[in-house]
Amino acid sequence: MGKRFCRTYQAVFKVGMYFLPWRMPKTLEGPGAVRQLPALIREKGYRRILIVTDKTLVELHLLDALLEAMKQEGLHYVVYYGVEPNPTDRNVEAGFRLYQKKNCDAMIAFGGGSPMDCAKAIGARAARPRRTVDKLQGLFRVLKRIPTIFTVPTTAGTGSETTIAAVITDSKTHHKASINDLSLMPRYAVLDPELTVGLPPKVTAATGMDALCHAVEAYTNNTYNSRLEKDLAKKAVKLIYDNLYTVYQDGSNLQARWNMQRAAFYAGRAFTRGCVGYVHAIGHTLGGLYGTPHGLAMSILLPLVMRAYGGAVYDKLADLCDVCGIRTEEDTPKAKAEAFIRWMEEMKEKMDIPKYPPVLREKDIDQIIEWAYKEANPMYPTPVNWSREDFRRFILSWER
């Protein structure tokens, strides 16, 4: 798939984007905001709610305040807590069966990106009950309104509360792929920093770097961004620069936690239109093959890919360097870009994130290349178009 074809495809797609009904989820924000959600749900006329979450959050009693408020509002609910760290088609089918069995009319996605992606995919199945997950994966294969989803992120990273994507892993092949459709964007998002206070430092680091990856990839990409996406990406990068290491060191800092939630929200909306790039294309393969948590994969790969892009991203990374106020000895795009990449590398080191992916089997390299290449080309408007050989050189550069 040549560079000319990819760029032509992206140029045509950019024109089409101007005619799409872009929007942003409405938000409830601030400490304790989750307790206001059931009243909003009742006000909107919904009565039977499927709550999509994972077992760990249930065991940590993170849902208790929400469930108590649900009871006070007289709402019926059922909890599906079978979502895996990388949600699978089996998780989606189990949640969809429960949604149907209990005659639900809306959903709450409570947790990180995994429950949110799973809830979106359940919604896609509800809208298109005759199509299996693999038939819904791809671009604009839903094209019908899905049940209303209220998202309650308990991390500050994925931005799934404001995106049009649901990344689901095939339980047989371990291949991760996205359902991408504007109908999947949640209607409401609750940004309650109290829910993120208990996050372990490692999770805080990985999810925060995931948000940074969304913002950086969206900003450095070509073609799709409007002024809104560029501004949101820069706001997200600045908030992460100012707050991520603070919450890594002191998880009880509510203002910094709230700022990180805003950063994840802005970054999510930025890449919803601006798209992601080769960090995600490669990172998804690591999640599918090895179960590598998404945020960790993004954290590891982000500065590696930005270095590999070379001069194609100097100007845009220099912009982000200026946004953060990072000082450089030379006032050149290259010097500023290098300084920004060094900051990302230093953050990885300070937060004990590995420099390279910890697992890579030689026999998997061809599969990684093929999946990453097909995911990214021609859809992702990356600064540089990589061939399969470019992917191979990049992967073989990792120290193992």
C-alpha cells in the first residue's frame, strides 16, 4: 500500500469528515459527581440500567456510592462484571445477553477503557443484533443509534468516555480490532476525581501516559484535525505535563486528579477525529498477543515511535515543547522536539516504566507487523508512512 494511495485516501476522508455530526459528551464534574448520576438518569427517562464494569472494581467497593444512589432514585439495575483487561468478543456477548434478558434501556460503563469499550460494543450489538462483533469491527458498520451510555471513568487515560471507538479482542485469534462509529460516542461522562484516588502509582503512570499518547499522536498526525482537535491536544499535553508526576507521587491530590481526568477527556476527543498512529497500531498487537495492558504498551512505545519519525515531527513536537514551557539551549524545532522526547523518556524512567516491551517472541514478529500495518494503513494519517520493512526495522531495534 503505497504512500500516494494512503495520502489520497486520507485527503478524501478528510473532506467527508466535514459532513459528519461531531459532538462532545455532556459532563458531570467534580468530587462526588458520581452520586448525581442516578438523578440525571431518572430525569432522562431511563429505568432499567446495565452497569458494565470489572470484578476488581466491585471487590474494591468503588461502585457502592453509585449503587446506593441508584436505589434512592428507584432505578432497577443489573451489574455485569465479567469484563477482562483487554475485553473480548465473549465479554461483549455475555453483556449483551444480560442486557436483553433484563430488558435494559440504558447502560453505565464504570471503570477504565475496558468496561467502556465493552459497553460500547454491547450497544453496537443491541443496535445491530444480527451482526456479530467481528462483523461490526471496522469503520461505520453500526450506523444506528445505540442505547444511551453514561460513562464513569475510574482512570485518567483512555479517554474512551469521549471516543467513537471500541477495541475488542477476538478470543480465538487474539487479534484486537476496533468498532468505529459516531453512534458509539457516549452521551454523558462523569469526571469524579474521588474515584481515581485509590489508583496504584503504576496504573496512574500507565494511564496518564496513555492520555499523553492520544494527545501527541493526534497533534502530530496529518490531515484530519480541525482547530478544535489541535487546541484540545495542546490543552491535554499541558495538563499532563503539570499534573501527571504529581498524582504519581501523591494520589490523594484531588485537584491534580481532576486535572488528569480533564486531560484524558480532551485527549480522547482530540484523537476521535485526529486519529492515532503507529504507537497504537503496534501497541494493540502487544495487548492481543501478550495481554500487555493498553496503557503500558502506549507508555513504552510513545517516545520510541516519535524518535523513529525523525524530522517529520520536529515542528509539531516543538509546538508541544513550547506549550509545556520546556527550556532548550537552541531555539530550533529539532532542539525543542528532542527536549520534548527527552521529557517523555525521563517520565518513563521516573515512573518505572520499561524502556522496551518486556515480552516479544521472535515467532510473533511477522504477525505483529502484519496486524500493525493493516490497522494503520491507509486510515491513520501518520507523519511518515511505514512499509512492512519499516515496521520490521523498528521492532528489531528494541533491546531484548
